[in-house]
Amino acid sequence: MDEIKASTSLRIRRLGIALAIIACGMALRLGGYEIGLPYFLVKYGGSTLWGAMVFFLIAMLLPRQPLARLAILALVIAALTEFSRLYHTPWLDEFRLTLTGALLLGRIFSLWNIVAYGLGIALAALFEARRLTRSGRPSH
């Protein structure tokens, strides 16, 4: 029973972190330019946060998987999402023009986005490994 309780607690914590990252990313993307942040920070900071969010959502769904496996899976999903920008249909391009579509799928393919996703995923995995080590749980 303690195992189920610990797994549920871990899932809830990871979901909370993902939601906090989403809030930070939205604030950065929607208000970063208005407060004078440089383009590079807004563009790639948002992509870095997006990668971290993908990691924590995957980690929430698969709480018993080793962190390295979660990071690889998150990077594959992030890269596939980026490569999906090379595929065009009228309905998909229309969706990408909406705020939701731009935030979820993006609009323009960039290898630099994949680098930023990878950085966000690596930082998220390191954060999670450190937190798990402090709590006495194995991080695999």
C-alpha cells in the first residue's frame, strides 16, 4: 500500500511541476518581449521549458521508469514534435496559426529548438535525480 501511495504522491508532484513549468513558459512567451527580455531568451527559454515540461509529463505517466529512459523518451517525443513541423496540411497549418497550436506544435522547424528541448530535458532529469536522491528513493 505504501508503494501505491508513494507512486501517487510522485505523480501528483510531477504533474504540479509540469503545470508550474507551463505557467512559466506561458508567461515568458506571452510577456517576455513586452518586459524587454531578449529574443534569444524568450525563444529558446520557452523551448527549454517546453522540453522540461515534456519530461515531467512523461515522468508523471511512467513513474517507475528510470530517469534516463524517461529523458530519452521525452527527447524522442520533443524531436518528433519538432519534425512534425515539416509536415503541412491546410487544417494543421490553420491550427498552428492559433495560440494553442503554436504553443503545442510550434510553427517553424528548427534544429536549435531540439537542442533547447534537450537542455530542458537534461536539466529536468538532473533536478529530479537530485530530488529523488535527497528523499532516499532510487533514481535508477
